[in-house]
Amino acid sequence: MASEHVYGDVEGRALWFAAPRKAEFRPEIIPPPGPGKVRVRTIASAISHGTEMLVYRGEVLPDTTLDLPTLAGGYGFPIKYGYAAVGRVLDLAPGVAGLAPGDLVFVHHPHQSAFTVPSEMPVRLPDGLDPLSGLFIANLETAVNIVHDASIRLGETAVVFGQGVVGLLVARLLKLAGAGRVLTVEPVEARRKLSLEMGMDEAMEPGENLAERIFTATNGRGADVTVEVSGSPEALKSAVNVTADEGTVVVASWYGTKPVALDLGGRFHRGRLRLRSSQVGRVPPELAPRWDHARRMETVLDLLPWMQPERLVSHRFPFEDAPAAYRLVDESLGETVQVVLDYDEGG
């Protein structure tokens, strides 16, 4: 459906990282949608506590290629970064099908008050869905991909290292996928409590006796699948040490410039463990004949009402207070789960 009226330029603001740990606003002129494009006014956006915080802290190699068309600048700074925005369609070019002004949509886009994008980028959200729930599409899509990479089997035991947003979603999906037991490892007490509230069998604190506890909980076998989604190289070491013979370690974290040292001469080698990277940009190759990005997104939209991820929102900031939101996430990890920026929907 085409818009009956296309407005002129819209004045907006975007959040940029000007230097490590320095977030600032810059003006943006958002042009009317040209052929095949849609303009969206933002309602809310979510801060990624993993990848985005690496960028914020300057922990990404400067020559790394930007992997979304909506990003701008470079990892050497300045950079406009972010990938979870929910808004309403303001207007769209004639001939664009499947969207209409007022539709609630999710877009992989940085934090910005309004933006114009190709019409294939916005994902129309189901009627009646809480806009906050829509903010978790990117994280839930990542979690679905991780579970596909994990190839969990009915009755197996999985251990998830890290109970941030993605870790919590992964743990819940592993249960849905048939895991007999899901154990989680998380240093922050509040997140361990949240993990148990979401139905996990046991939430453990990292420590010297962690391996002993996991082997005891699995009758001496170890975990069939371990997932490292904490961003900690030390957690990856622990994941290798608690995985059962012939088991799989799924590395879902992006470590940026942080070095990772693994002991591959002991349990990893003799146990014939499989170390697998999971990255949301690609569907697991063994699923490619039946799965593509569109089918994965359909699955995510079906899961959203059941998952109710909006429960994971711990803090909300007005968009103009975004620099303070980043400082909170950076300096007070134990206090946050998901931090959201709220925009003035009325413009």
C-alpha cells in the first residue's frame, strides 16, 4: 500500500561514538523516501550489551568491515552503531507493498530519531505486539541461530556461559528444543536468579569447583553441548573443560581485540571436542537446503509472543540521556539486563 502523502525532509538526531567511551548526538536530515524506500520514526531502540559495548569501548580492530548497510563511519571512530530499533512507518514511496503509514516495524538500524531505508529492511511486527518485545528481534534471531548451531538432541544436557539477554534467550530455546537439562554459569547474582525464574535447572557461579559441579550434575559425563555467550575468554576455557567427550562447544561471543588463549592439548584433544563458531550473518550450512534468513525471521516472529522478552528490560532512558545509559552499562554490569532508549513518538 502506498502512502497518500510523502512529507518533506525531517530533522532528526543520531547517536555517534566520537571516540572510545564518548557518545554524542549529531544532527541528521532524513530525506523523503525515494523509489523502493520507507521512512520510519523511531519509538525505542535497544543497546546491545555485547557487540555494541565492544564498539563503544574501542575494542574492535579499526579496519574491521561494517557489516550492516545502516552503519556509518568506521571502527576507528567516529562511528554510528546499533542494530535494534522499533518505530512506525511515517511514509513510503509509491508502489511499496506490504507496509502502510503507522505500521509498527523493527529495523536493524543505529540509534536515530528517524531514518529512511530500503523497503525490504523493515520487519512488520504482529498486531498487538508490545513494541518493547519487538526490540529483541535481533537478539532472538541470534539465539535461534546459536541453538541451530548447537544441534541439541532430546534429553541432552546443555551448559550456557553468560546470562545476559542473548544467553537467557539461548537457554530458554535450548529447553524448547529438547534439552533434558540446561545449566547456566553467570557471575552476577541477579542474572542467576533471573535464569532460574526463566526455568533453567541450575544457575552456577564461576569458580574453582565449577567443573566438579557440572560433572557431578551430569553423572560424570560432562555437558553434551556448551555455549559461550558471555564475551569472556576465561568462560571459553571453562566451557572446553566441562564438555563431554565428542561434545560441542559453540562460541557465540565476539571477543573483538581481546586475546583468547586455550589449552588444546588436554581435554579438548583427547575428548575429540568440536569447537564451533556461531555468527548470525549465516545460516548453518547443513540447514541451507531448508532454511534461509526469511524462514529464520518467521520463526522469530512466531516465538516473540511466547518468549515475552520485554520482561528482560531492566532500565529505560530518554534518548537524550543516551550517554548516561552507556555509562551505566559500561560501569555497572551487575545492575543491567537490557537497557532501552525511549524516543518521543510524536516527534
